[in-house]
Amino acid sequence: MTAQTTSPAPAVPSTSELVARARDLKPLLSKNAAAGETDRRVVEESIQAMTDAGLFKLAVPRRYGGYETSMRTMLDVSAAVAEADGGTSWVLTLTNVCAWLTGLFPARAQDDVFGADPEAKVSGVLTPTAETVKVDGGWRVTGKWYYNSGSWHATWAALGVPLTDETGEVVDQALVLIPRADLELEDTWFVAGMRSSGSNCLVAENVFVPEHRVMRVPAALVGEYPTEHKDTEAFYRSAFVPVLALVLVGPQLGMGRAALELVVDKAAKKPISYTFFAAQRDSTAFQLQIAEAARLIDTAHLHAYRAADDIDEAAARGVYPDLLTRARVRSDTGYVAECVTRAIEILLYAHGAGSFAEVNPLQRIWRDSATAARHAVVSPAVSYEVYGKALLGVDETITPLV
């Protein structure tokens, strides 16, 4: 058992201060973005800079020196980092939400992770692609988990597993916390977008997981978390799937803003080929495209912030959001991704074929945004169906992740 080494609760920076810290790192993160793509992992200098700025503490409990912030703060900081680089923001975002997941586990498990190392970083995959055997005091776990974003930098992993009875029948599903040192990493991340996220495969071979590091997923889906601190820590009362879904579009907000800023900044000096326009900004057609893209990005922010407020306000009141509210958050999540990807497509047309030059950050923003928007939990079509069924009172469910 790990001895608890609770850190003094720090003065928690405001959201605006944390966003300012993120933006202060923009020159460094932007400089390292291309190298992150080439290496298929975020440059360690960028990881260390974000660590030093406290950006990995957003969802760590204050008991361990973390900031224990809010859904809205996580969105804003993720977006600010994504203005510099989407892949770097994705790693930060997923690491922070896995810290939040860790805060839902029993205090003893939290002590194992953050008590031993307040700077611990957790990656995670919920998909239960493993086998388990019940043993005295816990479980033996063998499995592979693909798409493990930030796995290069993690010291722990939160991983989905099935739980079986003595006959091998699956009787439950859980998340387990496993030290990264107990896992192998298979380098499998060869993709067109989000290359620097390093979303590789983690492998467990007969790893022992003590019972206190096991959290049942069906209970978590209705807000029944094993943490002993829910009464005093509102953030860890937040709704399970809404947090895990909405956090994924924080980077989209920043990538949309970055794309718009880049195209607008170039418009005063960039001509429109095969026309009489020496500057794009003088073209009515270009002006309409910019307005449409900006409107879509604004709309994305409005939906993201409404959903974040739904989550944060319910957590503050100590109530679990009803099905309709949770379904709306999933729908908002999908719509944010749809709005931003549509906006970026418009901006590509407006900016022209030069958008796809390797030296132009716009092509990386496009690839990163398009890849992130295809995350299964973000999927607009599925999210809209979930919301439509909830609005109409249709009992048939297509996913438990609401």
C-alpha cells in the first residue's frame, strides 16, 4: 500500500490565469508542433513546459496539490493550447480527464497515483479489450488497449476491463488503474491526423490489480462513484459520460479559432488567383466565407459552454443530470465538432490551395480537427440519435454512454 503524502492545497488559479499561462506557451508549442508530427509524440520540452505551468493539474484533487477546477476551465485551457497545436492539446486534454477519472476511485487508489507522485500523469482507454481472472485481493488482467493518447508521457493508465465470474462469464465492466511500468507499449500510431498524440497500444500480461483500483462502470454511468470525497469535492460529482464526451471538443474550439485567425491575418496581402483581387479581404465572396466560418465557430462555443454549464451546475448542486440533459450534452458535443470541421472546410476554400503546403499550419489544423471529430464518443450522427430518442421518449437505447 502506498503511504498517503497529501500536498498542501494550493491557491487555485482562476480560469483566466490558467488560459493566460497556456497562451504564454504558444510560441514554444507552435515551434515544436512540426517535430511532434514527425516523431508521432509531443516533444518532451512541450510536456515539461505545460507541467511547469500547472496545466496538468486541472483535474487533480486539491488534496494532492492539484487545482480541481471545472468542466468549463478544462474546455478553455484545452482550447488555448490548441491555438498553438491540436495534438499537444489532445494529449493535455486526455491526460486531464484521466486525472478526473482517477479522482472518482477510492481514496486508497488515488493515494497510489497522486499521493506517491502529485505530478503523475494518467492515460486511458475505456474499451474493455482484455481478459480478467478473479484472484485473492483483486484481479489478474491481460489485454491490449489501442488509441491510448498520451501513453508516451503517462505514469499510470486507466483501462477498461470486463469482470468475470468463476466460469469465465462476463458479469460486469470496470476501469482499472495500472502503473505504466507494469505495461508494455506497442508503437502502432501511424495516422493522417493527430499524429503527435502518440495514441499507441498499451499491453498487459497477467498484471495484478488490487480491488481498490477497480471502479465499476455501470455504477459510474449513473453517478455512483467509489470516492469517499464526493460530499466536499463537487468536481468529482460531475456526470460521467458528459464529462468524458464534452472534454474531447475543447481542442476543436482552439483549432477553429487558430484557423480563422490564420486566414484573416493573411487576407490583407494574399491575392485571389485568376481574379482582379490583389487582396482577399476586398472580395465580397471571401468576406461571406469568413463570416460564415466565424459564425460556425461562435456557434460551437455557445453549445460547448452551455453543455459545460449543465455539467458544472449539476455537480455544484449535488444532483445527477437527467437523461434528457445528458443526451443534450452528447448532442452538443457532436454539434461542436460538426460546426468546427465545417468552418475549417470553408476556411480552406477561402484561403486557397496554399492551405495544403506542408509549411502552412492550416493543413495540420485541418487534419487534426478532422481526425479528432471522428472519435466514436463525439460522432455527431450517433449523438443526434441519442438526443432525438430522449426528446421523443423512445425507450430503445443504442448506447449506454449517455
